[in-house]
Amino acid sequence: MNATPTPAIFANKKQRPVPAPPKRVSIAQVEATDPGVIVRPGLRDEVVSTIHSGVVKTKHLERGQRVRPFVHDAPRGGERIVDKVTRLDGGAVVEVEWASAHPTSQHKAAYRWYDESLDGATVEHVVKVPGFVSYQEA
């Protein structure tokens, strides 16, 4: 038995709308000031501004900084003034000498301190983002 299709069979099928083509999204920006004519994908520097929380790690303490220990998500204890910071064990442990009446102490490099003067300050960081950079032959 030979079956020959008729137009009536196709008339009963619902026509699906043709989807619109996807919009093109560009994730890289080209710097107009860049003198390079030939570009390649790479990483470019971008400055990002953030609001500082006031929390710093021991490895970032500096002389003259006034800090309080930051424990259980809040500043605790008395204020201390940093006099000298020395890295030990390849930087894993930091010895801090205090200008205030506190004895010299050793803390892990990631131990956190609260500096009230930094709280709410605007801090700028340079981050690498995808972008087109000028092509350079080696």
C-alpha cells in the first residue's frame, strides 16, 4: 500500500513561530586610545571602587595603625597601636610589637583586626578583566 501525503495532513499541524535570533553580547571593550592596530583577546586592567569594612588581616598591619581584635564578626577588646610587624615562618605567622601597653604577640597572618579609621572609606583595587589588548610579537 502506497501512501501519498496530501496537503490536508499538513494543514492540521500547528505552525511554531520562528524564534528571533539571539542578541550579540560583547564582553570585551576596545580601548580607543590604544595605538595597536592588531588586537588579540587577553586581560586588561580595570579600577574597581569598593567601600572598606574596616577589617584588616595581621599581614597587612602597618606602623601607627590603631586596631582592635575582630572576633565573632564584631570588634572586641581594647584598642592597640601597632609599633612593628615581623613576618615569621615564611609569612604564615606574624609577630606584632605594640606601641600601647600590650605585650608583643604572635598571630596567624590571616587573623583579623578592626580599624575604625578605614570603616566606610572608599578603596580602589585594580582587577584583570577580559578584553582586547594590542598584539605584540616577541
